[in-house]
Amino acid sequence: MHIDTMLRSMVQGLACLRLHGAGPAECGALREAVQSSGAMARALPQPLVQPVRTTFILKRKKRPHLVKADKPLGSRKLKARHFLYDLVEDTNVRKKEPIRLILKTSVEGLGSRGEVVEVSPYKARKDLLLPGLAVYASPENLDKYSKLMVDTSQDDQPSSPFALSTAKLLSEMIINVSMNKTNPWVMEPWHVKVAFRKVGAMVPEEAITMPPHPIAGPDMALQGKAFVVKIKINNKEEAAVWCRVNHYPTDPLDRSSFQSHYWELLPDPIFPEQAALLEELFAMYQQRAAAKEKQ
């Protein structure tokens, strides 16, 4: 039923009601409303009709018989059994093929500038094509961007798609380097390597750059104090990591109380020249913790 017919019927039904205390003026106004209901209905906005691409591949359960050459086409009419179908494929749920794109700039976790990558259609349109970070890898674009693909300098490109995210992840860590509380020691890169391994990060010893001055102990004045080490990623990117000195005795009765929630306190640097860098790392850690709480 059309909307103007529905409104007209509704208003006419109200007009037929005998309202208590209604006078001639009210009845006249109601008649005018009935007459104008058609124009009101035509003035209302119509629903938006948008075409949708849907394709279903079907197969008849019963194959219809062919019409003989000397018979008219209508001589064999289809029966009800000929209109029963089996669903072969719903193209709406078909896995979409990846789209090949040429990156116009380096995209973290995906590739470098000028590289041809394959991504899902949704990610390609939403994250790469609309922001202008990539173009379709058509033959015309391959010719157009061939110079970009060949002449791209590797000096300003990440060493790998995940190098920048790895550096960011390492910079947001706090590494407690446990050292002996009784025997004398001088901290070396392999001590830091073991501390990284305890938190699940495999860092090669040759990629660790220690502070310019040695850290020696045991010295309880260094307990809980912070220093910074540099981690080299693929011999190119570099990440600064916040580390702490923790004296760990072999005798359980000799263990000192561990400071709780130390990550919420501004780090106390061993070397004054690393104080500014430690403040930056502390701010990065606080931002990461705040983002996790929002999630």
C-alpha cells in the first residue's frame, strides 16, 4: 500500500469519529486535513533504493526435456519440479583475490616505496588507495612508476617491513639486568642479552651497545638505577632501551626487597648524560600503558 493511501485512510478514519465536545470549527478543520492528505503524502521523502550486487549460481534439480524441432516452443511447459534448484555457489561469500599494488611510500609492516605487494581488497581500498599510499599495479602504472621502483634509494628505506615496529616495541620495554650481589662483576653485553631473553626477546650480543662508561659492582648504590643500551636492528635501525640494575644474591635469605611499580616512577639515571633519554623512554612507556587501559 502506498504511503499516500495509508495517510488518507488514517485521516478519514479519524474524521468519522464523533469526538466529545467537537464543534463545527473542529469538524471543518478535520475535513481540510483529509483533502490535503494526498499532497502531504506526496511531499514526504521517498525511501532510498540502492542497487546491490548479488550473484547466486544455481543448478536445476530436474533437467527439463528439450522441445522437438517440429514442435512449437510452448508445447512442453515446465512443471513445478523444474523450478527446484540447488545452490552451487554464493559469490557474496567467495574469498576475494588479493589486489596487487605499487607502494608510493614506505608502509610499516607491508613494504618499502616502489615495492609491488599483494593485499586483501578491503585493506587495499581502506588503508592504501584512499589515503594515497599506493596505486593499482596495472600495466600503465608499472610503466609510470618503473623509475620509482628502480631508482629508489635504500638509504631512506627501512631495512625490513617490521624494522620500525620492532624498534618501537623494544623502546617501550623495561629490562631488569640481574647481577650477582656477592661476587665482583663488570656488566657486559652478554648480561643484557640474558636479561632480554628472560622477557622473550632474542637479541644477539653483537647488536647491543653498552653505555660509554663501565658499570661495575656489586654496588648497592646502583640498585634500581637506570641506564640505556642501544640495540641495532639489521645493522641499520637503532632502538634505545631502558634498563635497570638488580642485585640478585644466591642466598634466598639475603635478597633485598624488590621495588614494586617501579615503572610508574621516573627513572634514576646512573649516568647524568642519559637522563633526558630516560625521560623520553619513560614518557613512551606511560603512553603505551594509557593506551592499553583504554582498550
